[in-house]
Amino acid sequence: MKKLLMAAAFAGASLFNVAALADDYQFDTEGQHAFIQFKIGHLGFSYIVGQFNQFDGSFSYDESNPAASKVSVTIDTSSVDTNHAERDKHLRSADFLEVDKYPEATFVSKSVKPMGDGKAQIVGDFTFHGVTKEVVIDATHVGGGKDPWGGVRQGFEGTTKFALKDFGIPKDLGPASKEVEIYMSFEGVRQ
């Protein structure tokens, strides 16, 4: 019985150590190795592509147990940039992002489902324009390891799509512009 209890305690400690192996990473926004971009149809003829210039994020990751990973992102919505000043001003207005009322958008993961070959589906709560809904990010682990400056990095990319009306965006841009696609690419520096 004593051996059984010791084995159970050892197994419990091993499980705890596996969970403790997850490392914490901070997005490398200072070195500009992180991007949050978007693409939306324009009249069915082309696409408008832009990005958010100001954001921050962090994640925990353990290669041996990717399902235990977590990610959190905060976006400054006023930093929207489509390389066209008048359009960006309109996007910040009450027709779209209402940045004075909703200065931030956030994503907080709830679960990670590994799909094999470094791919995973990250399910989380996305709060955008004052509305919180669950979204799924299709993510890919790009790579990781030691960097030339003595640190350790992990890199990921991911995409998701959502309908503007689901987040209460008041402006209707027509049938070609119902959905926006978000693309994220980031390196995290181990803390």
C-alpha cells in the first residue's frame, strides 16, 4: 500500500512538472517581429488590406503538450492603418470601430486543439467593438529555439474570419464586404 501511495505521489508530481514545463513568452513588438493584419473585400473587385500598428500579447507554450498552451492579445483599435489617411479616419469613426468608445480589442484563448504537423485550432473569446464572441484561430507553429542574442523564441501564425455584423459594426459595405479575415504572425521571446 505504501509503495502504491508513493507511486501515485510520484505520478502526480510528474504530471505537475509537465504542466510546469510551459514557458511564458512576450510578443516581440519592440523588434517588430509581430503583425496583426486584416483583409476585406472592396465592391467585389479587390481587397482592402491593413493592419493594427499597436498591440501587445503573450502566450505560454510547451512543445511536449501544446494543448496546454494559452494566448492573450490586446489591440489598440485607433492604430488601424490601411495606408490611406482619409479611410483610416473613417474606420476610426462611429461608422466602424468607434475607437473613442471602444479603444481596445482583445482575444483570450480558452482551449487549444492540436491538429498535427504543428497546426492547432485556438478557441477563445474575442472582444471587438464592445461585443464578445467565441472565434477559432487556425494556427501554425512556424518554429522555435535559441536566437542570436542569447534568448529563446517561438513563432506562430494564424488566421480567423468573422462577420462585421456579428460584432455590431453599423456600416454595411455590401455583400462583398460582409466578412473580414485577420492574419497574425508573431515571435514570442521567452521571459
